[in-house]
Amino acid sequence: MTRPLLARTYATTPPPIHKFEKYQPEIVESDWYSWWQKEGLFKPTEKSDSKKKQPTFSMLLPPPNVTGVLHIGHALTLTIQDSIARWNRMHGRIVNWVPGTDHAGISMQSVVEKKLLRESGKSRHDLGRDRFIDKVWEWKQEHGECIKMQTQKMGASVDWDQEYFTMDDHHSKTSVISDIEMYLVVNQKTTRPETMLGDVALAINSNDSRYKGLEGRKVLHPLIDKDIPIVCDDILVDPEFGSGVVKITPAHDENDYACAQRLGLPVVPVFSPDGTVISQPLFPGFSGLSRWDARRKVIRDLKESKAYVGKRDAEASVINRCSRSGDIIEPMLKPQWYVRCGDLAKRADEMVQTGHISMVPKRQRAIWHSWLTGIQDWCVSRQLWWGHRIPVYRISWADGNRRDIWVAAESEQHAREKALLGSKSPGSVAGEISAVVQDEDVLDTWFSSGLLPLTVFGQHKSQALSSVLETGQDILFFWVARMAMLCTYFAGVPPFSTVLLHPMVRDLQGRKMSKSLGNIIDPMDVIQGAGLSKLQETLERGYLSKQELSKSTKELKRLYPTGFQQFGADALRLTLILYTQQTQQINMSLDNVKASYHFCNKLWNTFRFAHMHAQKHGVKIRDSWSDGISERLSVFDRALLSKLSSMLGSYHQAMETYRLAVAAEAARDFVQRDLCDAYIEICKLALFGSKSATRQDPAICIEILLHTLDIVLRALHPFMPFLSEELWQQQRQLKQRQIGEHNDVVENSKSLSIMEMVWEQTDTCSIIKHNAQAEAENEMVLGIVSGIRSLRQRHGKQLVTMGEADKPVFLVFVSESSLTAGRASGDVDDFERRHGECIRALSKEPQIGIHSEQNARPVESSEHMVSVVVSPQVQVVSKLDSRETGSSDSRVDEVAVGKLKAELESVYRVVNSDGYQKKAPPGVKQADR
């Protein structure tokens, strides 16, 4: 159950700030998690100084199987949920995010059984149920901490004090069936040759002319010396397939069982639960044989009786194997408990269709509706020993005159009391019951985990039990729908307000990741790095056959010949978040993780650059902007702050609607393109002595850099918690030193960590606002510089001056209309006066002429001219040395320029259209710009 909220306390342990020059994720990510935990930052606690009641945001971490390790799909879930949790903390909400692990019924039992057989040569049957369960718990105690360690490596800010295991006492007590409608049926599935012993009839199709008149006749069973009938079943038998005759084995085939039910045929089981032929007079010579020995004896006996016609290649068939143990599945007739799902599913479907549960993406609503309206009853029986034993008891009566009954109860004593209470015999006493025996089976793991919102968050609420459930779309029915059915039934409210679904993670080729394919990506190997030999060792520790191991090892060498580089958790997390724009499936590539690693490195270097110059110029780190700064901003300063404003708008809108990839992309692109590639390059001119080129005040540049970095770090924190905390704490420490307060929080701020920095209190500022004119001038300057660099890169020393030696090498032609239409200001001469020096300094080209577009046509028609169209309003032109290139090159360039101009004009028509402006998402608009 959820703990009561506690008051937040402050400042106990100094933050583990690191001192080194180069970005090293293994150091940055080494200490912060334990510090966060020590400071209680993950606990759902109220701030002691909070003036108003803080809203609560609650979320359940989908429990991974305790038997395994986290795979890349788990890493994606952790990253998305942690991003949501951290963002909610930064909006003043009390976050209650609860972790746990699933007991993984068949997986756990299979792992321990294999270990037991390998170490002692014994089976679970040799030990007995109780001793075997003890062995499972021993395994859990030894190996169960692995997933917790990996979860912490990923930076998941869960409250470990509330960690659960689905077999804990509290959760086990909740896995009761009580008055939910259940019934007992017999279920079975397939057929194989050795099951001829259980054949009870031959079936034909009534429309098959080959067998007219045979219905009702009998044939002799070749193995058990017994007559069996010929029956007609047009549902089962396809006359166009094979011989058109099907042998009916109801005990071992689903379709045959349905046929037997339709026609009233007997059901003859062949195998016992241990896989051997059952002992009965009908099977002389077969009793006790394994299914494989029985198969060989069947063929041998058929040959001896001359009933064996021969062997021929048959149609390919599917052999069902257990995905956990690899064993061939032997379907058998077994009593199974089912839950009637009609009313449960209807209620769960209504929750979504009426909006009580919102679903993201919305298209999943149709899938949800389709599944729940066509749902079948749910078999919750599993023939296992490990799991929540089904809480139903068989009551046998001492007088022998009454049929045994089944009672759902919490204990044997409770079952006895319920049975007596419900007995119709007057004056019933306890002595009338001869035996109370609990069903041997355990509940389906999905049933147990379907109750988690109840067991974790309680059922006393009048609203949804939790805020958000985030999980993979592949378990929408298996888990999400089951939670909705069970929780709405038991609690009367939905288990969550919002369901957020992410796509499946596959390899670069779109294949499902599996050990047998050798394409598994272990998130810990990506974070910490792993050589090829380590990856191979991981494969060898699995349960692959020799053939599978050889195949997967070969594929592993092909995909990752040198293993994995060490990228760190932040790089992996950012990559996974950005991938969620792929709504159907994620094709994972380590190249994208590498790109994110380079981004982390760029952010680290940008931070060091800003603080190096802050120290050099004596600029103090402040929580607020300096007085009168708005009057001293250059056009480049205003352009950056305008782009920052746009980024924050896109970022917050995207986060509020769970479009995390859009938010992360907006923040990343702003840092890379607008801050690093543009603004800092321009600022370097002012910082290194060319103030007149940009008309910037170096101190203002630094102040803007410091404030922008503070905002950027907070925007990136949900996705990159380690690096953002490290840099924010470094800046906070420097700020403390400047005002002489080494241990106290600065300027009345009681935020101990970046995750406590509430957005509403810090991201409002009058100078961070949209400024289209500044952005237009900024883009024009940078576009011209880019065009000059492009021509120089393409043609190098072939470029010459336009005539005399003192004439320009590059001519820039600017549309007068672009300078007077509100996108910029002034005329071409004014633009030259204000930005000419900056353009020459940035492009490192002193010989540049800036002119009106009207003068471009005579130059364009000149021989050996090359040009770059920066935009429909700006063109950069230069001349090639006639001694080094022919006129054909210029004609090729002219054709290329013409095509490029046409393409650009087409693009501008689209982006300036009303439809685009109204419907395109902000992130798309920003990227297109």
C-alpha cells in the first residue's frame, strides 16, 4: 500500500560534484543516484515550505520478470516513465512512482528446475512442492537484486521504500477471486502420431464423393483391437486437403475436441502429467512409456501387423514449444478455472470510450474496443507450483451422498465455514465434511499483475487509482486490459487516468530482438561498454542450443565486430526518447546513441566555455537578469532569446501531451543549432575582441549564456538526469562561492536538486519573448556566411576576384523586399553597415560585396560564375578562374542553381500556406525553419 505523505527536509549531504575537464559519463553517472536517494528526492513528500496543497502524480512501474535482466524494451519504459516523473516534480507535484518485480510463474519455475537438475540431478517432483518453493525463494534472494541495480543505472527516480514483489504476503493476499464469476471446464489442444492410442473415430466430409455411404460404418483400430466409427464433420474436414479423412483424438487436439463435443464422441486421454502413457487395460504394452518411446513402438507395431503403409513427406506443420524451457508442448485434458469476461470487458471498454481512461496514441482506442467486444472467457489456471495458488477448495462430504463442491476462500478454514454456511442440510456440523483440498494450480501471472493498481495504491479512492500507465503496446490486451477489467470490478474506478503506449524496439533491420538471432542489445552494455568477447559470454550463459549459439555468435560478430562503445545512460536515454516518434516500431541503431553521446559532450564543452569566460570577464552567476539588460541587447541576443522562447513553448506543449520525443528534439536542436552552432560562434567575436563586428557587450553575452544554460539544463533534465544535475550543481556551487555562502542555498532558493526547480517560478522573463525581426536578420547573416563557406568548400582556390585585385571574391545579393517586409529592417546599405563586418569575420573572408538583388542578373549571366541560393531572398555569387575550369562547369552550376531555386520556392510556398501554419506541429515548423 502507498505510504502516507511526509514533509520534505533539506540539505544533509553535499552533492557529489566532480572535477575533470573532458566529459566522462562513467564519472558523471557514478554518484548522483545514491545522493538522490540519500536526500529522499524520490519519495512522495510535500515541501515543508509549500504554501498550498501540492497535487499528487502516481504511477506504477510495469514489473519486469525477476528471472531476467533488463532488455532494451525495459530501458525504453524506464526512460519514458522517469522523464514523466521528473517533469511532474519540476511542476510542483508530489510524485509517487512505485517499482517492483513480477514472480514470472513459468519462467522462474523453469530456471530453478534446470538449475536443480544440473546441480543435483533431481526434479521438482523429487523434492516435493514445499521444498521446491523454498528453492525458488532461495534463487530469488540470490539473483533478485540484478534488476534493481540496472534500474538504478538507468537513473529511474522510483521510491524504493515501496518496492514490491508480486509474491509478497500483501500482494498474495490480494490475489483472491472472491465473488468474481468463475467456472471449471476441461481444456486441451493438439495431436501427434503417438496419440493414435486415443483415436475414437475417423471423420469425413459429407460432400466428399469418395466416401459416400461410409458414414455410420466402423473400422478396426490397428493398435488396440477395437472398432471406432466413421463420422461426418464438415466443419473439421476439408475434402481438398490430404486424403480427406481425419482421425479424431479429442484428448490431444483442440479441433478434435470440438468435433467430439458436437458429435457426442468419447474422450480417451493417452498421457499422464509426467509425459508417460497412462496405465489402463486399453493400452497393453504402452503403459509407462515416454511419448517418444511410445511413438517408436506405435510405428513398430503397425509394421508388424502389416498396417504400416509407408512414410511420405507431409505438409509443413507447426510444433508448439515452450518459449521458456524449449520443450515441445503436450496439450492434455485438464480441469481449468475460467473467469467470465463479458461484463468485465464491457465496463473496461466503456471507461475508454467515455473518456474516463484516455489512451495515447488515440488510434489504440479502436484496437481496445475490438478486443474487448470480441473477448472470450479467460483461463486463469496454470499447472505450475510457483505462483499464487488458486484460492479455491474442493469440499468432500462425509456421508457420500452429496457431490463435492468448490468454494473460493482465503484459507482452508474459511472454505470450510463457507461450505457449511451454504449447505442446504439443516443443523450442519463440521464433522460432515470429510476433506478440504485446495486446487493444485496457480493463477495466471497476468491475473496476479492485473491486481497491482489495487495492491499498490489501494481501493478507497473515488477517482482513478493512479495517474498514468506507460507500457509497450504489445501488452495492451495481456496486461492493460486485464487491469482495467479487474480494478473497475473490485474498486469501481479505473486503475489509471491515462494509458501511454510505446512501440516495440527492434534491430536496425526491423527484426525482433532475440538471443537466437544474436541481435540483442543489453542496455547495460551500451551504458558501460562491452567488447565482443563479453557479448559472446552473455550469449553462452543463455539456454541456446549448440546450433542456435553458433548462428547467433556469427550474427553478433557481423553486427558488432568491435563490441559496444561506452556511451553512458544519458546518451542512451536521449536516443530512446527521440525514437518514440516512430509510432509503429523502433529500429534501434547504436549510431544514434553515438550521436547522442556527442551531443552530451557538446553540452559539457558549452558549459565549460560559458563559465571560463564568466570568470575571465568577472560576470557573476545570478538567479535573475541584471537591471536594464533589455536596452543593451544586440540583434543576435534578441534572436537567441526569441528562439529560446519558441523552444520553451514547443517543449512544454509537447510534454503536457506526452509527446516526449518532440520536447526532447526541440531542446536538443535549440542547443545544437541555435545556441552552439549560431549564437556562440557569433559571441566569440565579441568575447575575443571584435565587439564592433556584432555590436555585443561581452558581459551581456555571458549572462545570456549562463541563463540559457540554466533553462536548457532544466529542459533536458527529464531525459538526461545525470549530466543535467552535474552541470546545474556546478553552476550552483560557483554561484554560492561568489556570494560567500558555501553551504546554504542561494538567494532564498530551497531547491536542493535540479529536479526540484519548479518551472512556473523560473522560466518567465520579459526579455525571453518572440522577436521575428531579430530572428530574420540573424538567419540572413548566418545564411550568407553558410553560402560563402559552401562555395569555398566546393571550389576552393578556383575562386577569384571579380575583376581587379581589390574587387570582392564573393557578391551577396539581397532582396530589398525582405528588408522592408517586417522580417528585417532598413535597406541593403543599412544591412551592410550593421552586419557586413560580422559576415566578413565569421566567414573569414574580407572581400565580400553586399548588393541589392536587382544587380544580380548581369553578374549571373557572366561567364564562369557560380552561386548558392541561400533563400529566395538571398544569393551568394563568386567567379571561377577561367584557367582552371571550363565554361561547361558554370553551365552545370547554373542548372543546379536553377533547380535549387525552384525547390526552395516550392518549399516556401508550402510553409507560408495557411494550411501549414494552422496544422503543422510547432516542432515541425521549427525544424523546417
